[in-house]
Amino acid sequence: MMNTIDSVFGIAGTALNSQLVRMNTTASNLANAATVASSEKDAFRAKRPVFKALLDEASTNAAFPTEGGVKVDHIADDPTPIRSLYDPSNPAADKDGMVYLSNVNEMQEMVEMMASSRSYQNNVEVVNTAKQLMSRTLDLTKA
Amino acid sequence: MAMNIFNDAFGIHERALQVRSQRLEVLAKNIANADTPNYKAQDVDFKAMLQESKKEYMTATNDKHFAGIEEGPDNGMRYRIPFNNSFDGNTVEISVEQAQFGKAAGDYQATLQFLQDRIGGIRKALKGE
């Protein structure tokens, strides 16, 4: 039987990793909030990572058990419609003088950033607690 | 007779520590999947799991053995019933999980303390002071 305290580190690690990806996409969305494009197809769409639980033991590394953790399944585009703006002086404007703005909602991205930061902190706390319990278990030899 | 002191030295606490660390793992899974769509939070039925760890099932050690009646072992896992439903089908409520994780960590330390006391007692007996 494997040491279960050990796998807590692996599980929390996958969560830290996934939350970091989420924070990265949020940063990318915020950075591209003011991006304009010449066509609706090329307009920047906000990215959202979709998480998936790691339930399959085969998909995890035997030396570093992460079964029950989480991974980023794929990154989806936000389906919110693209806004267009009449701005003929913009170098990116098309023949009708329209530019296409990104569909990033800054307010929503800030909320997303806070949520992922909280989730990250939760998992750091899990690692801390597991670390303390492990070292206390080792201290049993000194009893 | 004398060997019993060592065989049963830790009593129930040895198994209890295993179950407690398993519960910590389950709660860590819940916290890790707090943002995963359709993830269903789980918890450990401590009593069922401890009883399960005591049971010994008959196993076929020779290919001439008959297959026993398959009685699926109860692994003690239960799905949590959330207080509120969420849009994405996730049943992890982070405040509940945090509270339970704190309690589980405390329980683990309590079991450790029991074990430590047992070890101290045996050590004292061995020294004969």
C-alpha cells in the first residue's frame, strides 16, 4: 500500500499547476483586452481553461502519484460575441472602416484572478499541513 | 505471551493512522478539484473504512480453487451532499472542505499522539527504570 500522505503532495501539486495555467490565461486575457483586429474571425477571444479530474491511474506517474488530482483538459474560447467599432482612422480598420475589439471583460478577469489566487492558496495550505503531519510522523521515532 | 506486547503494541491506532491519512488524501483531492466541472466531492466513512481494514477476504492462491462469492468490499467512500448546487455540477464547497481538512489534520495528530504515548510506554518498560 502506498503512503497516502505522500500522494497529498502530488494531488495538491497538480492543482497548483492548473491554477497557475488559469492565472496565466487571465493575464493573457487582460493583456489583450485592448487588442483590435481587422476581421471578426481574427478578433481576440478571452481564453478559459477547462479543468478535468485525473481519475485514471494510468495517466499518472507511478513515482509521483497524482491520481485524484486535476489537470487542464483544454482551453476554450469565451463565446461572448465580438464587439465591432466604426473607427476609419485606425490602421487596422477594414474597408468599411470597422475594427473588431476583443470580447475580454476586465471585471470578469479580475474576479477570475482572485478566485484562482484563492484556490492556489488553499492548495499551498494543504501542502503545508501535509508537510507538518509528515514531519510529526517522523518524530515518532524519537518518542 | 511476551511477544504480544509488541504485536499489539499499537492497538487500533496503527490502522486508524492509515485510515486518517487516507481521509486527508480524499480531502486534498476535493480541494484540488474545487474548480473542476462535474466533479463530485467525496468523503470517507471512517467507521466503514476502519472495519474494512480489519477484514480479511479469502483469495484464490491456486488455479484449482473455486472462485469465491464476490462480495464487493466496501471501500468506505461516500459522495458528499452539497448544501447548495452549482451551475457546473461541481459539489465541492470549499469552506466545508477547509473545515474538514483542519479537523482531519487534528485527528491525525491525535492518533500520532496516542502512538507516541504507546512507544514511550514500551520504551519505559524496556529500560526498567
